[in-house]
Amino acid sequence: MIVVMKSGSPEPEIARICTELQSWGLTPEKIVGKHKVVLGLVGDTIDLDPLQIRECSPWIEQVLRVEQPFKRASREYRHGEASDIVVPTLNGDVHFSEHHPIVITAGPCSVENEDMIVETARRVKAAGAHFLRGGAYKPRTSPYAFQGHGDSALDLLATARAATGLGIITEVMDTADLERISEVADVVQVGARNMQNFSLLKKVGAQDKPVLLKRGMAATIEDWLMAAEYILAAGNPNVILCERGIRTFDRQYTRNTLDLSVVPVLRTLTHLPIMIDPSHGTGWANFVPSMAMASIAAGTDALMIEVHPNPSKALSDGPQSLTPDRFDQLMKELAPLGKMLDRWATPVPALV
Amino acid sequence: MIVVMKSGSPEPEIARICTELQSWGLTPEKIVGKHKVVLGLVGDTIDLDPLQIRECSPWIEQVLRVEQPFKRASREYRHGEASDIVVPTLNGDVHFSEHHPIVITAGPCSVENEDMIVETARRVKAAGAHFLRGGAYKPRTSPYAFQGHGDSALDLLATARAATGLGIITEVMDTADLERISEVADVVQVGARNMQNFSLLKKVGAQDKPVLLKRGMAATIEDWLMAAEYILAAGNPNVILCERGIRTFDRQYTRNTLDLSVVPVLRTLTHLPIMIDPSHGTGWANFVPSMAMASIAAGTDALMIEVHPNPSKALSDGPQSLTPDRFDQLMKELAPLGKMLDRWATPVPALV
Amino acid sequence: MIVVMKSGSPEPEIARICTELQSWGLTPEKIVGKHKVVLGLVGDTIDLDPLQIRECSPWIEQVLRVEQPFKRASREYRHGEASDIVVPTLNGDVHFSEHHPIVITAGPCSVENEDMIVETARRVKAAGAHFLRGGAYKPRTSPYAFQGHGDSALDLLATARAATGLGIITEVMDTADLERISEVADVVQVGARNMQNFSLLKKVGAQDKPVLLKRGMAATIEDWLMAAEYILAAGNPNVILCERGIRTFDRQYTRNTLDLSVVPVLRTLTHLPIMIDPSHGTGWANFVPSMAMASIAAGTDALMIEVHPNPSKALSDGPQSLTPDRFDQLMKELAPLGKMLDRWATPVPALV
Amino acid sequence: MIVVMKSGSPEPEIARICTELQSWGLTPEKIVGKHKVVLGLVGDTIDLDPLQIRECSPWIEQVLRVEQPFKRASREYRHGEASDIVVPTLNGDVHFSEHHPIVITAGPCSVENEDMIVETARRVKAAGAHFLRGGAYKPRTSPYAFQGHGDSALDLLATARAATGLGIITEVMDTADLERISEVADVVQVGARNMQNFSLLKKVGAQDKPVLLKRGMAATIEDWLMAAEYILAAGNPNVILCERGIRTFDRQYTRNTLDLSVVPVLRTLTHLPIMIDPSHGTGWANFVPSMAMASIAAGTDALMIEVHPNPSKALSDGPQSLTPDRFDQLMKELAPLGKMLDRWATPVPALV
């Protein structure tokens, strides 16, 4: 932490601040510049708030954090090694990691009925997906829109898993539902709107299932890693970071702005694996294939793609869903790129 | 709802779409333009998603919503009349409404101990505040930062109320805490980070205490009113909208961008009362007085201002807190403006 | 400037960097922290780019600027004193300064014809305005939209000045037009879209007329002050900063987000006077009065308000224009507030 | 254009509006909905401003544009066919088009001296680039930063062209410099900060050299296409659109947010070719390779990459520049992907 004093700060005031900071367990070292005095704070500063230090004196101009505010999420925490999050499924272990093939998650926005979810699961499995996504509880902007079938949808996801062996990813919106959801889900999703629902983060951090943490619409990369830090600090080391588009000034042709540069940025900051969701990221099915290709080329560890057997009848998010046929074709388009980068799995043969 | 067809759409396809939309209970009326055909949809469209209609046919170019997606929150719902939310306090009824004096809420970011909260309550009461704000449960970006004293802080808020007669506003972060909080709080706050925590919105909508709904950092005005709609639709008509700054590209000198134009905009859209929080809105105590003045001049119904007896020792958000002395002075600065606009209450004499 | 080394940086590399920076005329002072080494650079750093220093070594983690990158625009440059920009007009000197009455600029987006501009000038003069605004050259998003009447409009502005004694503010878009414009204009405006047109900034800095510098749609406050610095560095000390709304994620109900917090922020950073344009800032006439009130309460030094005799027939920006009657009424609403703050001029009696 | 009337609009007022709009050459068709009346306007609306129509009556609630405001830039204008912009160079014709190999532009931010620019040109040529980029006139945020060597730098670019046969791309900032620049440049660049410098757009539209139009930092895709429309409407059909990152709320780890979804979006909207600049788009050399790969996978027609022989000594933008060695390696990484997509040219053998 670096404290920059205003020019003209009186010497006794600087001395007073140094004494104050020493009482906080820090060792201030003073640099006398041409115009300004700067104090470097040596000591354990991760739980210090720069804003709080600033309040020590009206003569303080700025307080600059030199160290990252996240610890367990940082790449250094694992000495530069990437995490390898292993999720057991009926079809075998699936690894989320930069040293393994790209994990494909596909399925509808929401679980509508048994036929629909099982049929979708079979189709995406046949096309090469490893996980089925599907919402039982749905965060919807309008209280008048379909809110998900809830518990009964969880049963249908279990049925789809039994039928295909796919792993299940589904979203938790309320701490009260977590126990039921984590019985069915192989990976528990925290959605973009709940990325800073800290009560929920603590609870998913206190259970065993891996957590898919979607980036909030206005979350900086640092905010996002701090949200991951909540889960890690609560004891769950298995967090997958999912970019799904951020909110910017231009929302006319895409619903969000997919920020693919998170891939190289996160690689330098964290050991956690990265997923990209081009379906929410663009909001339109016809932009998904191009952005899925780009995600793989950028180096993502996983993809999440919405697939619905009949998008025009979807109870939610139809316009961004691919049909099973289009998804099948997309997987064929992605495979050569995945293979070229040595990150593509040979599809698991379907269960009977 | 207006459906715009791509130029060159085949007539039979248009006919097919009309039939489909009729099966949804709508009456399509066709306009044949120079280049394009447009369908106006007559019927009940509030729970229709424009995106879903768009999926009916690849020949549909755009679907434009003509009616607002919120109903109970709309100004029309009360035939143009403003809401008057009456909150009983020991000092008498307080009205949140454009036809009453501006309601002043003040207090610390978080409740730290009994002396501090009671002392702050006395000071802000003496200066003319009607409500005491203070966090028992705190949403903090870092898991290593102070998270609030929880239940015991609720008891201290009750003590401060007994000592001063002020109403109490405090934040709920978890549905599991709601019951305890609503026993103490006169107004329950939903924070910016939980503005689209729909489970929480439904729960605060199903209890009786008025709800202060802070605008999310990246929430459009429409998103915000839809969040209010969740609470209203769940049965609680008493929602106060609080602007606390949005996230923009410039965060160097203020932590958020306070969007004061919400005051005239919300007046045209909704009957709900409006509060402005210049403390979070700017993030720095020295910018608060200017923005508090501007808020009143813009026409706000209420203000929320952070006050801490010793900002440099605050466990959270110190830099944006005024000292009690500065708050006292601010109230004296605001009073002539409030009186000029005929929206300033004579301070209630202090309880013994 | 502060250089933060990565943890584990080798000592010889740090020594090498220090030698390199000494060769740039700087004196590095080293702080050895618990995890990291930090170098404080003492010397003249205003023209150094932090990014360039960072390139000295892959072991450098961050370079933090401690001093502001603007010099002539800074409040310190005038030892804390506000500028007083005096513009002579036929009606007498007008002062743009925090120690003088608020300057009111009003008029149409573009000059359409003689009757219209002279009539508008008379009306806004009668209501109390000091300056007439009106575009001769108009920046329009579409090449098919009205682009302004150019030179002939300048003549009409001169006519309106002669008729009313008002000062004239008009926009320059092209360096080639500057000479003609500065013959007529009392204040030359650089528009938001040209805020970083550095060729234009240098040219308006090399002529004598005061410059009204509008903030760019995505300009940070620092970008804006650096744009002012271009003009100041080119020799023209008379720059007025005009906030006109920034671009954010929410553009549904207002065309821009008016950032009123610039008023207190700029006061601490710069000696330059501040103008607010609530007409562009909101984009809708019915939101202008509330935001004009708020601007004055926030402490602005000047206001710019669009007025058009017949907004529905305006060749540009009709929806944000007030009628002369509404402007007259607005001035009556603003006056008590301006007087209360001791910043309102007694209207100059109209010329015959 | 669709006009939505407020609910309760009086019939005579609707009739009056229809008459008014007919006088503008439009044919209004009325739809009477359950709550509202909607008017569809048939006729030539491309040069109509929806805002202006709205001003016709206070009873108008919204005016929605149904047709795109750009014409010559639209995909329909060329009946769905992509443009093929052919630029003759000493090494042969280079095609910017979705049906040709990806065009690679590389070089330093600014031209510093003859050795540096010729050496860089040779190196990027050898690695497979088709164009040399290099700034003679530089837009710099600070007036105290290096502003480019101007005219003399143009001569050095000509020397580098003669030495390597590469085409030259350089930026024009001032209409006064255009003639000299277009003598040397094979493609004239309009930078992000001048994207809405309409005077400049008209001038580059009135000369013959193809124009590289960078997206403004806060420009929507529609704004950007309207800027292209200015050039096209002035007579120059050869415009290349270059995405270089937009400004968002997160600027901590990347200087801008590279919006790769423009690739599929622009494909559906326009016939113009697309270039991606990952160097400005991210601001850091180590993020460039990943984003260059992603750009190709997304389907870009061209790439612009900053290369500097000694980034730490660069007079501008060093941190985002690759060394020639790193660029050489990057081209080897990109080639297999380019070939897989059938969009990679066999490098032209170097001139002696």
C-alpha cells in the first residue's frame, strides 16, 4: 500500500500518520520527492481498505493498493499452477483445466418438461457435450415471466442424467434451495445477477459441489475474482469462472458485450478454469457460432451453449438458443479448431 | 407490440405468423409499407417477451414493445397520483411522498457498537433527521473485510430507536434473515447488489414493512422498476426507490456516477417515492453537500446520508461519511432550499 | 511516479532499472516491503508515460502516477484561485467564474433563418440570458441530416448580436472555419465529438477568443482536463468546461447521463469555470427544468439551455428545446435559487 | 417509422398529426389497439429524425425507427454481396474482403526514424505482413507527449515502402494534412478520436484512397456505420471498418474492451470489410496473441498489430507493441488457423 501526501503536508502531520499506521501493525517508509512525500507501507495489507487509510488525515491525497486484494484465487496461491477441477459423471471424470480438453456444456435455458429435457440431453450428448445445463429456478427480469418449474424440474434433470450420463449444471438463486439443488447438480451455478449475493457465495462455498460463477453484468475482473474468493475462503476450492457478456453503452445488436479478453487476462491472474457463454454473451443464436470459435481460439477451458429443441416455443431465452441440428453442426465446426490446439476430446460413446 | 417483417417477406409466411399470433390470443393488424410490412399486435401483451415473438419466424426483423413492461409500478396504475408511503415512528408518522417534506435518513454504514450508534442517532436526530440508517449485515467486496455484527447489531438499532424515536432502515441480504430484520426495521433495505435477487424481492414483497429498493450498479431504470414490480406483485405496495450512483467508465474521482436525472424521469413513469443517496453516489464526503443540494433542487422526496462519529475509524465506508458536525452544518445549508421549495419539515423536538 | 516490482524480482534487475531511470533524469528511491520492492521516482515526471516506464523490464508489475498529468489546468497552477474569464459583450462584461453570477446561455441548436434567430435572441435576452447559442456548422450523426447553414448563419448570429447585445457562442468543427467563426463568436465552442480532435484544440488555443470545451461522451474527467491543457498550453488561458452528459448503459429515457458530480469534483481539481448543459444532458425538454435547478444547487458557474421558437419544426434537436415561454418561466423558477446562493444577476435592461 | 400515441389521445389530435405527417410526404396508417393507437408511416423515412416527429404533439409517446438509418453502408445496398476493396501495392494487389485471405497490417505506433521504420518494415514483411502501419501525426492525450514527426515521417514511410513493397497505412488528424498524407498512404486512417469528426469524414470521402475507419471509444455500431456512410455518401466507396476496443467500466487489466462480436454483427449489417486491432483493443502485448487468434476464428478480414523493434524505448504505446521476433512467432501461430479456415495467403517472397 502506498500513501501519497498532498504537496505542502506539514512534517508533524506526516509523523502523526506514521505513528497511527504503526499502531495498525504496519511499517511506513518515507520517500521525499520533488513535490510530494510518499509513504510505502510494509506489512500485511490484504485486509486493509485503501479508503480507510485515506481517512486518517485530510493531507493524504491518494492511497494506492500495490498488492492484489484476492489471495486464494490468485495464480501465485498455487505457485503458478492451474487448477484441475475434476467432476465425476456417469460418463467418467470431466476435467475443467487448461491442461485438458475443452468441456462443452449445452442445454436449454429452462427445463420445460421431461420429453424436452431428455430429448435435448440425448441430442447434445450425441453431438459431443459433457454437461447438460438447464434451469429449474430462473431469474427473470419480469415477475410476470415464467419463473422455472422449480423442484419438479430438478427431478427431470436427474432423469436426463440417468438417460445420458451427462453431468448436470443448474442455477441456485436462493440459499433456501441450495441443499435440494446440490443433491441433483454436479456443478452448482451462481448467476450473473447474484454474483455479489454474498450470503449465497458463502453458502455455496460451504458445500462440496463445484461452483460455476458467472460474471456480473457490471462486475470488474477484480470484483469477479473477489466473489470467487468468497467461495474459496468458505472452503470450496472448486470454482469455474464463466464470462457471459458485460453491459456497455451499445445494446442494439447484441444483448451484452462478450469480453473475450478475460481469457488471457484471467490466465495471468488466477489458477481457476475459464468458461465462455456466447449465448448470453451475444443474445442471438446466429452470432453464437462465430463467438464459440473465437472463444476456443482465445484459449477458453469450457463453453456453455444454449440449445433448445424448438427455440420459438421456448419459455425463456429462445432467441439465443440453437436447435439441436445447429448445435450438432457447430460441434463439427469447432472440432478441427479444438484438435488443432490439442484441446478436443474424442466424444464418449453414448450410453444405451 | 409491433412486429417488423424483413423486406421481401413472403405473403404466406406473414399469414402463417398472423395465425400463430392469433393462437396466442393476439389480434395482428397489418400495415403494408413502402419497403416493409409491419404487424401491430392488439391484445394483452404485458407478459409477452418480444424476443420470443421474434423467434416465430426468421422473416421477423424486429419486435418493438410499445407498452411498458411494468404495470403496478407505473404512474398510470394510480391514475397519475403519487404514492404516499406512511411509516409510523415513535416521533410520529413520516410520509415518503412528493407532496410531503423531504425525509432525511442518516447514520453510519455499519453499526459498530452501542455508544457509537446511539450517539450518532442522537446527533442526526438533533440535526433534523427522521430515520437512522445502519447496517447489521454488510455486503462487502472482500470476504476478509468486516461483514457487520449481524443479530447483535439489530439489538443496538432497537436501542438507538428507543433512545431517539428515529425510524430504522437496515439492509437485508439473505432471505433467512428477513424475519429478524423486519422485527426491528421500520423500512427494510434491499441493496444495489441484490436488486435483481428475485428470491429476496419476492420475500420482501410478502411481508409488511416498506422496502427501500436501491438501484443496481448496472440497472437501467426499466430494470429497476421491474424489480419494484416484483415487490408490488408480491403484495407489498410500499416501495421507495433509491438512486445511489451507477457504474460508468469514469471511476477515478467518484466511486459511482450519481444519476440525478432519475428524479424527473421517475416522476413521469411511476408513482413511487424517490430517495437519493449522495454518499454512495459519489463515494467521498467532500462531494456530498453539493450533491445533496442538487438532489433537493431536482425534486427528490428523501435523502440518505452517511454520518459516522469518527470516519477514519469506521469499519466500513469511512471516506464517504460526514462527521456529525458536518452533517449538522449540511442540514443548516439544506434547510433554506427545502423551505424555498416548500418541502422542509420543522424539526421534531428531541425526546427527553 | 511509483514503480512496483513483481515479487521475486532479482536484485541486479532492480539495480539495472534504477540505472536506466537515472539516465532519464529521475532519482529512484527504493522501499523494500514484505512481499515486494517499490521504487519512488523523484524528479520531473509530468511528461513521462507510466506505460513507457513499465516497458523497462518484465519484472515491473505496475507503474502508478502520483502527480496529475495536467499542469496549467490544475487548481495549484493558480495557487488555489479560480479563474475569472471576462468576455466583453455589447451589454457589458460577462464573467465566467465561481465568484460571479451564473451566466445563462440560451438559443437554438442551429441557426435557421434571420427571423427565427433574432426573435429567439430577443426572447432569451428578455428572460435574462447573457449569451446566445446557435449552430452555424452542425455535427450530425447522419450525413443526410441538416448540416447547418454555415457562413450565412454566422452573419445571422452577428445580426442577432447587434439586435440584442447578447454575446455569441457557436461551434467550430473544422480548423479551416476557425478564422471566420472567431470573427463573429465571442466564445468559440468545441463540441463533444471533437473534444479529442487535437489539431482543433491546438488551433483554438492559438487564437484569442475564449473557448467552451464540451466534455466528450466517453471522456473521463482527466481526459477532459488534458484536452483543456492542450488549449492552455497553446497559449489561450480562457477555457470554460461544459458538461453535457456522458454515455452509459441506460439510454432509454434520457439520451445521455448528466454527470452533475463534476461540479464539486472539478472545483477541487481545476481553476477553470464550469458550465452545465441540461438540454443535451437529458435530451428531453421536460427534464431540463429539474436538471437546471440541480445544476445551480450543485454550484455551476453557467448554464446552457436550448430554446427554439417552435421546437416541432426545429431542423435539429427539437425535442430537447424549450419554447421561449417555457424558458421565460424557467428563468423565473431559477432566480430565487440563484439569489438564495447569491449568484444571480439583476437582468440587464433590454436594448431598444 | 412507427408512432405510438399515449393512451387516451384525443381523436382530433390524432387526425391533426396524420395531416401534419401527410404534409411531410408520408402516409400514416392507423392501428387501434387495446390501450393505444399506433401510426405506421409509409414513405421515404431515411432522412427523418424520430425525435423530430415526436415533437409534433405532446400526445406522442414514442417514435420507433423501423428501417436502418444507413443506406450505402448496408448489406442490402450491394444486394447481400460483400465489398472487395482492392489496394494496389508494389508487392501486388491486396484485397480487403471476406472472400480473400486475411490482410495483415503491422508496424509501430509512430514513425521514429529511418532505421527504425525500415527495419520494422523488413521484419514484418518477412513475417508475412502486407501493410506497414506507422503514425506521422499522433493523437496523444497529453500535449506534452510526443506528437509524431509529421511531414518528415511521411517521407520515411515512403522510404520503407520502397524498401519492402509493403502498402502504407497512416492516420490523418487534420483536414489540412490530408493532401500530403494521401500522396504517401495507400490507405488513409481515421482514428477513434476523430470517428465523428464529420468535416474530416467528408474530406476523406472526397479523395480516392481507401479509408480505414476506426471505431470511436463510445461509438455504437450504428454510429460507426453512420460515420462510414458520411465517407460513402461523399463518393468514396472504399471504407474498411476497424474495431479497436470500446470504453467500458473495467479498465484495470486492459485499456479497452475488444468487442469481437462486431464481426458476426457487421456481417449481417454491412458489405464493408472488417479489421481487428488487438493491440489497442487490449493495450498489452501479452494479450495480443490470444486476441489475434480469436479475431481470425471469429472471421475477421484483416488484423492490425503493433510491432516495435524496441518497445521499451518506443516514443508512444510501447507496452502494447510486440517485438519483431514475437510478431514473427505470432504469424507462425496464426498461419495454421488461417489455413484451416482457408483464409491465409502464402507469403510473398521478399524484395531483394
